[in-house]
Amino acid sequence: MTDKQSNDPLHGVTLEMILTRLVEHYGWEKMGTFITIRCFNNDPSIKSSLQFLRRTPWARKKVEELYLRYNRETSKQARPR
């Protein structure tokens, strides 16, 4: 049995973790401009957004793509020069 590392950058990261980090970094208002969905713009909450994203694949994909961009940006900033 071999231990393989997944090349998937989302491996082990839950949708709730993704959403929480994005909201902490960007805030609901900015996220609502990036991805125009009602659960980000009208009375947003983690719970309602998770419910919507879990049953709406196209919206979840956009959130995951935003998270990957955020992750690349923050990892570039953390690298020593």
C-alpha cells in the first residue's frame, strides 16, 4: 500500500471552510459582485449559502474557482523574496 498525495488543491477542504475563508477575506458584498447569486446579496449567511451551493453545481464551481484564485494570491504574498 502506497501513500499518495492528491494533486487536487481542494482535497481535504470542505465547502464550509472555503466559504468561511472567502467571506473573511472578501466579505459578502464583494463576493456578491464576483458571483452574482442571491444567497450572497440578500441576507447572506453561511448556512443558506451552503444549502444553495450544495445543490447548485455551477455556483459551487464558481466559488471553488474563486477560492483557488484567492489561495494562489495569498500563497504568492507569503513567499519570501
